[in-house]
Amino acid sequence: MDENSDKSPNPTKIGKKKPRGKPFKRGAPSPNPDGRPKKDFDLVTRCKELTPAIIERYAIMGATATTAAEVSAGKVVIAYAEGLPRQRTEITGLDGEPLKITYDHVREKLGRLAKELAEEREKKEDAEDEADGDDDGPPPDQD
């Protein structure tokens, strides 16, 4: 076997791993008690400030003078400033008729399941009666 193919660990790498960064000491106060500094930049406020200028630019230059990138950027700014318009979705039935919501298929399935459960229960009771030797007659009076 080759001397370099030895799979034994390197004796210089054995031991504790070097800690990452500057670890905190337990029980010591936080080095950053106020947390991350607040940002001065508010995107929505800035977009609201830019909206009139964007609208004016489009009105003066016209849609033909602006590039597609400028139009897209303007749409994004206005969307953040004012919010996107509501999207209306219309759902209709066949041939544009109003959509009919019925639960007939659910009722049919529940009816079938109830019938199957009643048949299974009846078979189970019949099997228990045959094992006990009882008939299906009424239970005796216990007075």
C-alpha cells in the first residue's frame, strides 16, 4: 500500500474546532442591545413621492417616446405607491349561464355509504347471532 493512502486522521487537525466569529460570553450583556439599526428608507413613501413625476413624464413624452423598461419601472413604482387595481374574475356555467352549485353528488355518495354501512352492520349482527345461537326475535322481558 502507498504511504499517502493511509486513512488515519491528521494529528495536526485533531482537537477542538476554531470558533467562528467573535462568540458571546455566557451571561454577558449583548454587544448590540438596541439591535439592528432602523432603515431610513421607506419604499412605499418614496414610491408615492415619485408617482406624480412618473405620470407627468408619461403625459409629456407620450407612450411612444419611452422604452419598455421605463414603462415597466413606472408600473412597479405606481403599484407600490397606490396598490394594484382589483382583478375581477368572472366564473360562469355552460354557455355563459350562472354557475349552479349543487350538492347532489355528495348526497348520493353519502346515501350509498350509509347503505353500505347499514348492510355491513346487519351482516355483523347476523354473524354474531349465529355464533350465539339466538334468533332475530325480540329480547325477553326482564321485569
